[in-house]
Amino acid sequence: MPARIEDVARIAGVSMKTVSRVFNNEPNVRERMRARVEAAAKELNYRPNPSARSLAGNRSYLISLVYDDPAAGSSYIMEIIVGMLAACESSRYSAMLRPLDYANPGHVAAVEEAIAQHRLDGLILVPPFADDIALLKRLDELGVRYATISAKANIGHERIGTILDERKAAAQMIDHVVALGHRRIGHVAGPLPHGGRAWRLAGYRDGLRRAGIAIDESLIVDGGFSFESGIAGAKRLLDLADPPTAIFAANDDSACGVMHEAFERGLRIPDDLSVFGFDDTPTAHQVWPSLTTVRQPCRDMGRIAAEQLLAAIRDPGAGQLVHVPYELKLRRSTGPAPTRRTTSRTRRARA
């Protein structure tokens, strides 16, 4: 016969209400008491009944990650998901993934429908949803708690979640490439609705300015956060009469697209062209040459955002905006600027 909550309470020497508080992760439970209850539950192989737990706590014990559907297969989103799931597991919460097309004008209604249908306790929002004023205002009206990842600014009240200084990180990466002798540095920017585009582009400009390098707008091309957008951006930059000797792609996936196009043209990386990205997803050290990039701890950011959201669900006064550190990962895809300009034609002739 399966163990019941009464059995856990008897073995732990506490009331059933205390056992319930422990398994509902309620605040103000002494750690010694929590340890006794968890030890008793482990001894009895007790698992709380999800339906009973939900009714008792007036919660669904379910949160959802809302992200842009075109990014569904990106390494960035996958790392966020892994981190979020780890936080949910440790807090006995379940998680739901809700990919949506940000370009669809009905995405606010779709989020509201998901909240009603699944009785969601809260949401984690990544850009561009993290900066969608209409969505955030509607969540505030509904009283639904949410945490953001890499949001651009506060909207009406203090955010909870996690953020990284992407502008400063991008500028420091430009410092590194300038120190290698590069003066023609191109940039494949991120998608327009995304806060990361603005910050990384601003950091690119900051780095050039403090190096005394005039900003050439022809070296900045629109892109996205996909492999394909990196290829398209590289084509435009490498077709210039005076192409760049280094290209900063807005994320690792698009940087890999830049590398692909360079190889298609017979260019050597980094001898003929240096390439660097942003995020430090697993792809960055799986490609060859390994990709110089900014390490954004995406998995940690997913975990921290979920932890802050769950803290706010348990206690409305809890939860905060956590600033996470970044790190420059200098690998083989960047090197000294070439002593003479190498085009795809001269490279093929040399081969």
C-alpha cells in the first residue's frame, strides 16, 4: 500500500499541515523541520499527489516559458530550458513550454488563453516577449507573476529575473579584436524586436569609438539569431569592395553561418577573416576552428529566472533581478589582422 501523508507526519513526528507546508515549499519552515520531513518521505518512498497538492495550495504548481517560435531550435533557448527545468525539479514544480510567433498580433491573447487553460502560477519571458509592453501590462492586470531574462528596461515596476551587461561585453570583445590589429570590423546584427540586438550593436559602436575607429555604416548589416541569417549577412559584408577583416555576429548560431560562407569562398579562418559571436552555446566549441565568443551563462540564467519566479509565487514580496557575470572566451576563430587583404578570388587562385 502506498505511503500517505499521515505516515510521513507520524515518522517525522510533525503534523500533516507541516508536511504539506514542506512539500508546497512554503516560507517560514525551519530547515531542521524540512530535513526531518524529507527524510521521512524518502524512507517511505512517499510522493505527493499532484491533484491534492494543487487543491490544498490553491496553485497549479505549473509555470511556463514563453519564447519566440522561430528560435525554438536555437542552442540559446535549449540552454534556458535546461536551467528552468532544474529549478522546477528542485522545487517540485512542473514546467510547460509555450513557443509563440512574436510577429503574430494575437500573441498576447494566446498567452492569456494558456494562463486560463492551464491555471499557470507564473511565466518566464525571454526577448522579445520580455520587452513587450502590451503583454506585460496585461499580465499585471491579471495579477500573473512573471520573471524576465535579458529584458531591456523596467516597465512600470521593478523586474524580477536575470540580466547580463551585453553592451559592455560586446565592447570588450571589440577591444580584443582591435588589439589584434583589425580596423575593418563588420557586424551582423540581431533581429529588430530583440533587446540583445540593441545592446550588442551599441557595444560594437562603443568599442570602435574608444579605439578611435570611424563607424562605417556599410559594415553593419541586419541579421537574426539563426545560421541562415549569418550566411546572408556574411554575403553582404564579404561582397563589399573593401570587405571586413573581422566579423562580429550577434550570436553563435549566426557566427557559424558567417564561418560557413567564408569557407564557401575559400577564406581561411582566422588567417583571412576573424569571426566571433555571443552566448558561448555548446556549438561554439564544437565547430572548427572553435569560436571566439562572449560566455553568457544561458543555463544559469534560465535556472535563476525560474528560482526568482518561484520565490515570488511563494512570497509576493520576494524575487529580485539578478545580474549575472559574463566572460570572454578567446578561441581559434580570431587572430591577427591579415597583412594584406585577401579576397575569395585570390584565395582560390592561391589554392
